[in-house]
Amino acid sequence: MERRNGIEDGVAAGAADLPSGGVGAFLRFEQHGLWRPERLRDLRAPPGAMRSYFPERGKVFRLPCFRLGGASVVRYGPSAAGTLGGGDAGGRAGTGEVVLPVHPMEHARYAAALAGGGATESPAEGPRLWATPTSSTRTVLVWPEDRPDELSFVKLSLVSRELGDRALTRTRVARSVGLSGLVGRERERLAESIEFFPEWGGLVPRALPDGGVIFRAIPQEVLEGRVIPAPLFALMGGSEGHPPLLRQLMERMGRGARDAVEGALLAQFARLWVELVFDFGLILEAHAQNLLLALSAEEVPLGRFYYRDFEGLTVDWTLRRAKGLAAGELPGAGEWFATYETWGYPLYQLVSVKLLTSLFDYLELVLGELESALLEWQVAGGVAGPRVRSGELTGLFSGYVRGAIADKFAIREGAQYDARRHLKRFVKFLMRVRREVVRAGGQAA
């Protein structure tokens, strides 16, 4: 276990230690490998308490909780009672009560909203919950004071001037838990090159319909330290004493920048993206926070990815129906359009917009940012090996996507161009491929 400064409430030694092993290494990337985080924050307001919870501060804090009667919340996920580490979302065995964790900066809002419903602060006595932020600030790693090995993630509602409106409504909680369950039911059929952080349950207080919470499990291989998930932003991000992961990998592997990224981030991810989209109708929100690279305990790439945050996953339901892929039972299906067809963005129910958004995220927010970092490092003289040219990574990835489609469906696009520069044109090609896949699936059915 590792100690940090900034621990609140004067706890006894060891009570709020951070985990080591795979989860500890993951936290190091999450808190010290950030890439240009200021672009996602509104820092015009005078510095306040919210900034102390930014991930780079590495703060460990007591997680406030409210205990509510079961009828006071809408539950999503398993019905068996359990704890924050598993089972019923925040449930307390045999009581019908639930425990609702909240972000410290939202405590007053929850206290006011829940005051008339018999909610009590929890725990009034007994062990407390400790937390530290991940890169998103509102999603925190949590552990009980008396059971520090029972680690899990909790995604909290958070509304602030600095970070904007990150409230979790019923539709968002239902979507996250529902799509996590859908992917879990199909896990054995999906590519071995991707794993997921399951979002097994969620709660929304009836008195605060935009105050939901989502419970996210940690894969066993990560808990055991056999695998370290590194968010893709850590490839180019870093801080004092924590150099960018890509530079570490290049030095460790003795390879140039292009060689270090081409296998996994270009060729392999292109094949994975094509398989998920056209075999399963699953469209990732493929930006550098949601996608993580699997590393060994020695921090060597394993050729696999992790994906987190099912709120951002979208689905091509028409393709899935044509291929005979059942949706199964999904929470919130009574509000189907708002929950499972769209995020609420204009035209987001259109598959073409979902594909465009997924590729924009990867081409711009992963490869484009990685290329930007590499060009800066090359100018500064800090990168060995052949130089990477502007547009090289996104151009190569575009070719690998075309190649994966040609291998899988024998459909080829005549022109060769960088999809980043002509994204709408490329999506038109993808929609032509989709029409053929849907037609073939319908005929097979």
C-alpha cells in the first residue's frame, strides 16, 4: 500500500492507503499521465474546493453516503442484496435499504433533496468508504475502511462550474447498466483483443432524478496485478517524474515511434473496430479516456484493449436484428428512444452519426493527439528512430480499416485517402458496407 498527502479527516495510519499492484499502476496513469486536461475544464472561475478533487492532486477523501429506504430509489442491475463491491447496488442485506454514495462537492445538494424522505447520513457508525479520483474526476476508486482489498469504481453525478453538467439521469444509468449486460451476455463471442469494465448496477434517487450513481467492477486480472490497464491519453500525457508512456515503451522496447504504435493502435484496433461494428453492431466511444491499453505487470503491451464507460457505447440495432442478435432484457426499455437510440444529441439516432462520432474520437482525440505529441517531441529532439510525418498515423489507420473490410467482406474502396481529412466521405463508404451486411444478414435469416 502507498501513502499520499492530502488525506482528509485525520484517519488512523493505513486506513486510507492507496492500493498497489495493477490497480495502483492504473491510478498512476490516471492521475499523473493526463494529457492537456485544461482543455476539458472551465478555469475562469476563482480557484475553489472543486479543484482539490482533480485527479492530478491524488487526493484521498472520505466518500459521503446516504442511507435510503428501498422505495426511495430506482434500482438498475442485480436484485440480490450485497455491498458496494458487488451484488445489489449499494444494498444492505436483509434491510431493504440502499447506500447512495455522493461526491463531496454535491453533498449539500443531495442533503437538501433527500431531507424529506427519511434519508440518513451513512455510516453513522462503523467503517467509512474512502475514495480517490480517476481521470474523469467524478468516477472514483472506492474501498471500505475495514476491507481495503474490496476495490471498485463508482461513477458519481457531479455538476460544477469547472467540469460542467455531469449528472447521471435515469436514462443514462439504465443505458450504462443495460448495455454492460448486453455485452456481458455476448462476451464469449467477442474478440479476445478487448475486455470491458462491467457496470453491474446503478441507483437513482426518486427525489433527485439527475442524481444517479453507477457501480463499475474491476476485472479480476487487474485486481490480481497480472494486467495493468493504461488509458491511451497516458501515451502522450505525463507530469514531473512521470514521463509519457509512449516514450517509456519506445525506450523499453528499443523501437521507433511508428513501430511502437502501429501493431496495436493502428492495425489491431482497425480490425477490432470493424469486427465490433459489422459483426455485433457495437460502436465504441473511442476516445483516449475510454480506451485503455493492456500492459503486463512489467508494463509491456499485451496486444489487448480495455473499454470503460458504457454510457458512451452506442448500438446499431437494425444490423443486430438482421444478424439475429437478441437485445435481451434491458432496463429502461419503456423509454427506448431516449435510453438506447440516442444520447440526446441532434441526429444521434442515425447510425451514420454514431459511426462518424466513433471515428472522430479515435482519429482526432487519439491518433491526432498522439501525432501532435510526437511532432513536438521530434522538434525538441527527444525521439529516436525514423520521424513520423503529419497525417501518417491517421492515414495508416484509414488503410488498415479498408483492409479489414476488404478481408472480411471483399468490399473495396477505390480511392485511398486519410479518413481524418475526409471523414464524411469515409462514413459514406462504411454505410455502403453496412447495407451489404444488413442485406446478407436478412437473407441468411
